[in-house]
Amino acid sequence: MFKINDNYLKLQGSYLFSTIGKKVKAYREANPDKDVISLGIGDVTLPLAPEVIKSLHAAVDEMGEADTFRGYAPDLGYEFLRQAIAENDYKARGADIAIDEIFISDGAKSDSGNIGDIFSVDNRIAVCDPVYPVYVDTNVMAGRAGIYMENEQRFSNVIYMPCTAENDFVPQLPDERPDIIYLCFPNNPTGSAIGREELQKWVDYALNVGAVIIYDAAYEAYITNAAIPHTIYECEGAKKCAIEIRSFSKNAGFTGTRLGFTVVPKELKCGEVMLNSLWARRHGTKFNGAPYIIQRAGMAVYSDEGKKQVREQVAYYMKNASLIRERLIAAGYTVYGGINAPYIWLKTPENSTSWEFFNLLLEKANVVGTPGSGFGPSGEGYFRLTAFGSYENTVAALDKIAQI
Ligand SMILES: Cc1ncc(COP(=O)(O)O)c(C=O)c1O
């Protein structure tokens, strides 16, 4: 008789956004006259930039000609794209990353979930609390998280690092010693960012205790403050202890198009073994490449005109973020984030729980947001709004929130 991976049975609840979806559907059915606006899910709304579309069309035409048709992509991704990434995302920031340290993928969710394949099940992970749920769930699936402790809403073998207003939503170094540390800055869900010196502390700590940092920089394009590092490799020694994960989803609207990459420096070793070789093997064995057409579209993001166009898209969302911040503060809310990230993290009023505030917002303002408690126990009493809606919808939502 076959056996299942019973670690899957330890996964908690249904996915946060499907729970929200069900609640919103029920509300809409019961109130068909109400216009519900969602500032909940972190998906973009602007169409792809014209330069990206131009590249997509040209690449499609290439695929229709015998001379320019492409089959399987190289394991690590096309060199033209890896070269552009090395120059624009790293060299331009003073980080020397070689093109064979860059692995093109279909996005940051897959990479942040799959990276665990190259680590032993015996590693202890540390995550921020609240956290992007993929890091915890994929470690549960791998059998690395231990058992779920209902009362504490935590897994027994995971080190949770609370991120609350008291520490500016940047975790303190943990008391217990982790082997793998997940950090995400600018952060989803809290919208917080980490300064260069603070990030250097984490790099020094990881080097000191022999841990590896998985650094998710999916929201790097939203950084506005010059003191915030765009890549962990701006920190000294990071190439010896950090893997960085990036996405084209939030900087260039590729959420439905799918493109991302992971950097695994060759200096990052466990004894004599390079993690780069392990990830190359994993990538070559289990992944057959992001489509040529999409990698060409990714190239357009690095052209002069493409850069200008995607910067305008990010600015559009950040205008929403500023508006949400200002209007909520004016309405008396305590608000965080939204300055170097497209997420606004607010304290729920009058000590209401995250789900109580969700219900209030849905029923009184017909606005959908995301309960902070869905991202971890330290998210209780907080609430996330995203800046990814249209400007018009954002204004309309804020008008309604102001009337509660
Ligand atoms: C922190 C973080 N990492 C990764 C992702 C997923 O990115 P991608 O669309 O590239 O899979 C998201 C998406 O919301 C995210 O918030």
C-alpha cells in the first residue's frame, strides 16, 4: 500500500485568501446592491508596460520562424537575461554577482518554496512573525517544522521572530540558534524595510553561527529611501551566507506572466560543498526553464524605455500607498509601512481582533483587506491594505473607510 507524505496533514487551515474569498462571496450574494472594493490580495492591476508587450510580440514571431525558433531554455536561464540582471540589479549596486550565480525561474513563490530541497530535514528554520505563509508551509511539507501546537498557534520546531510596532517590524536576533533564516524586506505583510546597518547585523550573525539567510527581495523596486539596501549583497560577507530571491511580479506586473530568479553565490558553502552546485542540480533536474518568450519580455524591463515605464508603474502604486497612509492617519488610525513597500499595515482600532476589523470593514465600508492574524500570531490586532488597486478604487475605498 502506498503511503502519503503525512507532513501535509500538519498544514494549518485553508489558505488565507481562500477564506477571505469565501467570506466576500457570501457577503456579495447577501448584498447584491453593494459595490465591494478589494484592497486585499497582493496582485497588481496595471497592464504590462508597452516595452514588455513589444518584446513579447517580437519573441512570439521569432518562435514562428525556423531560424529563430527556440526549444528548451538553458538550465540556468538565457544568458542575455542573466547578464542584464548581473549588471542592473547587482553591479550597479556595488555587488559583484557572476552570471552563473543567477538562476532564472518562474517566480519567487516557487523558488522560496523549492529552495528547501537542498537542505537537510534536520535544519531548524527561523521566520518573522507575521510572515509570507509560503516559507512556513513548505517547511511543514518537508517535515522540518515539527508538530503544530494549537494553543500557541506555532510549530514546535520553528523559531518565530516577532515583528511588532515595538521593534519597528524588524526582528531581533533570536535567542535560539537557527540554521536557516528567512528574511523578506521590504516586507510582506508589514510594509517595513530594513536599513543597511541592521541587515549587516544579520549577515554577521549568520556568519557567526553558521546559518544561511534566505533573503526574499520581491519588493525591492518599492524602496524609496537611500539608506535601505536593494540587495543583501550590499552587505559585507553576504555572499558567504545568503541566497537572494527576486521576482518580476511586483516591479513589472508579471504576476500572470511568471518570471523570477534566485542568486546562489559560489562562495556560499557547507564544508566543501557549494550550494550553487546543489541548486544547479536541483534546477536542472526538476525545472525545465522559464519560457523564452517570457525571458525576452523580462529583458525589456532592463531597456532604457522599459526601466522608465516600470518605474512609472511602481510610482502609480506608491501614490496609492501615500494616499492610503495619509487618509487613514487623518481618520485617526495608527498606520505603518507604505513608504518603501506597497503594503500598509494598520493597528486595528479599539483593540478589535484582525477578523473583527475585517468584518467591520466589509460590512460598513464594503472594503476588503487582509487580517494580520492570517500571517502569524504576532499579526493579531493588525490589518493589511495593499496599494495595488486602481487609483479610483483606492480613493473610493478610503472615502468609505473615512465614514465608518
Ligand atoms: C514576499 C513574497 N515573496 C514572493 C512572492 C511571490 O512572487 P512571485 O509572483 O514571483 O511568485 C510574493 C507574492 O505576493 C511575496 O509577497
